[in-house]
Amino acid sequence: MRIVKDIFGNDIHLDSEGNIIFKDYVYDIKTMFRDEIKKLPVEDKKLLKENAYISTRLLNETNDIIRNSPYAHYQPIYLDPTQTTGQSSTFNTFKSWQDLYLKDPIKKAIAPWTKKEKAYFESLKTRMQRYKYLVIRSGLRSSVIDIPFDAIGAVDEDGNIINRDYEDLYRIVDKKKNTMRSYLHGQEWGIAAGILGRAEYFARDNCGFTSRYIQEAILGLQINPWELTKGNNIMIFGKNIIGETELGFKYNPLKKQQVKALVNKIKPDKFGMLPYIDEIIGADWILDFSKYDAYNDILPEIDDYIYEGKLLDPRDSKATQETRKEFMKISNFLIQRRRETAALDLPDIPTLEDPQLEYDILVLYANVLAVTPPQGYPNAPLYYTPESLEELYKSGKLDKKLDPRIPAIYRESFPQYLRDEIEAYAKKHKIK
């Protein structure tokens, strides 16, 4: 017998032939987040046998996707908590990082634009060049089809092909960009269309990948602050996105008003873009449980707890160490329950008219995880409670590369060739 992990982190037992050894029950999803979760016995041997083949294939396919992630070779650099004195001390680095989460992020402090980067960006002479740069900087990569960097911005906003080398690629994406197969499929084909040049397809659906969705929305503001189909994207962002708790934000009506007020205060540049809108709006700490939750069940549950007054948002100015610890206690419980009930060694009782759909959604979910930057998206920094960050630090498991203050150009999602171009440009023009 062998034990492997599934995409949710559950231990899965395999027999001598590598097939999943199934449990003889499923969980009643309606009781998933209750103190006592209900188990439903499964006695249909034929169903269990069919499930064994399908689920084993799903386990292998999703694990292969994660193993072949573009970030599969990412190497964390852990802060050593025993180094507390002298030049090698890590405590001050940790402490300044921890203090970030006690208040809203300071503008221009999270994944900041550097002087070198801005100078290089301003040297780009065409809208297509700037479009390509902003997409690369965002860290967003397609999960549904491989899109080379050279293909970014291959079409204009009207769908006219600019770069004929990628005409076939665009035709494939164009046919699927409005798919209704699932919300997740729609979201991901929309991202692919946006990367290729159709910015209006960014941030169409939120399927639980909150930081990915927010990064899409910010990128949409940078590239295309005004759309004929949607109207003023800044107003839409202020009204429907910023401060919305179901999207992972802290409830923040003041910031919503501040963002909407920008409509009459800032104007796009000569390319119709607002590349530095992220500096003007500022970042927000984001709750994102997508690493454990393919179905977007955890965040709505937490949202209900907060709305009903059972929990205080840990990002709230009134939050204390005690309320944050209670938040983490409940969050960890919900994460564990959602992981357990999604385990791939549980029999799958078909509930959809299209039984292949559930399989395809989980494969796509794995693909999204695979292209998610391990250091996060620059404009959608993940929130940590100060206490959980301290636990990671003291246990020697705090990766210094996750510090949200690291500029976008120095993150591993940013290609080395482009970083070299920026450095060469800065050296040539004596920019430090």
C-alpha cells in the first residue's frame, strides 16, 4: 500500500496496482460545516468499482499537472528564527513584515513600481508593447491553453489580429471565450482572451480564486479604464468590486467612495491606459481560500459568520489578538472540513446531468493552481494574521520570498529576460 496526496492535501491510500482504495461512505455536504458531520454509507459495489478507475485517473492527472507547474522548481528561503542578533538577524525583517497586517497596506508599499521599471515602461512606444508588459507584470498566466509571451496582445480591442503568427491560437480562444460549460471555464477562457488582447474579458466571473480575480480587475483598469461595452471601469470597480467581502476584501465603504470619486479626477494616458492606477488606489489585504477549496464554499461561510457578528474580520481596526485567533480557529476548521469532503478517495455520487463536468472542473482547478505564482499576485496580496505569521516564523517555515513588499519585477513570475532588459536600460540611462 502506498500513500499520496491529492490536490487538496488529503492522504490517499493506493493498492498494489496504484488504484485508490475507496472509503465506503460519503459526507453529507449539507452538514459539512456543522460540529458533527454526517456520513452516508455507500454499498453499491459496481459504483465503487467504476469510481476507482475514474478517481484514480483524476488523481494522477491532477497531480501530474501540479508536478509540471511552471513554478514546480520554486525554492522557498526560510527566515531562520535562531538568528536574532548581529547582521544575520532575521527578527527585524520578520517584525516589519508582521506589522504590515495590523493596518491597511500603505500606498506604493506592496509590489511597488521601481524607478528602473517605470523608466523602462515609459520607453515603450506602442500600446501593444505596454499591454504586453502590464500582462506579464500582473503574473496572470493562462490555465486553459499555452500562450507564449510573444502572443500577448496579439489582437486589438476589436478582435483584429495584429500578430499573424498567433492567428490560430487566437481563433481557438475566440471560439471558447464565451463558453458556458461552467463559471470556472468561462473565467479561465476569458483570461486567455484578455491576455491575447481582449481586455473586456478580464474579471467576468469570480469562482473562488479571489486574488486571481482581483488581479484581473486591476489589470483591466490599467489597460482599459473605459469600455464601450461596460462603461467606466473605475466606477464599476468602485461600485461592485472594491470593499466587497464575497470577493475577499474587507468591508470598506469609504474606499468604495474614494475609488468612484477618481472617475472625474484622473484621465487615461495617450494610449488610453492607467498603468499606475494601482499606486493611486492602493492595495488591499485579500482573503483567498482557493488553495483548499475548489467550490468557493469557505469564504461565503466566513462572510456569514462576520455578517452575523459571530466573528470579527481580522483586518478590522477593532480586531484584537483574541478576535484574530478566533478567526483563525474557525477558518482552519472550515478549511479542514472542505478538504476532507473533497477528498478523491470518497465515492462520487453523480449529481450532474453531465458526469464528465465535475471531472473537467477539477482538472481545470488543478491547472489554475499550477499557474498561480507562489509569491502571489502583485496587486492582490494575501492576508495573514500577525499571529499566524509569527507561528510560521518561530517554526522556521516563513518564506522570505512571500514578503508582499518585493517589487513585481523581482518575483519569480516575472521573466528573467525582461528583468535583464530593464536593468540594461537603467544602466544605459544611469537610473538607480
